[in-house]
Amino acid sequence: MSDPWTTLGVDKNATDSDIKTAYRKLAQKHHPDRGGKEANFKKINEAYETLSDTNKKAQYDAMGSGHSGF
């Protein structure tokens, strides 16, 4: 998995609201039903799944992308 912060285009100090807003904007833009690529859409969803969950976000920030759970 690539860096979820970069994927969503938000800073590591972004609020939950900022993360959600960035996710919605990108998901809408890259949705397969709107002509986007499914691979990009899945990547965006994975990033949001990680950053929207407090525990996953903390674990990612502590371990980085090298962690086997990501």
C-alpha cells in the first residue's frame, strides 16, 4: 500500500474532517461508474480506511508502510 496521506493529498496534521473531505472528492472523481479507474478507486478507499480509523492511523504512523498489516 502506498502512503495513505499522499494518496488522499492531506497533511499528517489533517483533521478527520479534512481527511473525509479529501476522500469524498477523490472517490467521486475516480469512481469507476464515472469513468475512473477501479485500481485508483480501490487505492483511495484503502487510504481512507486506514486514516479514518483512529487505531489503524496510529499504527500506520508508528510502523509506516513497511508494516505487514498494510
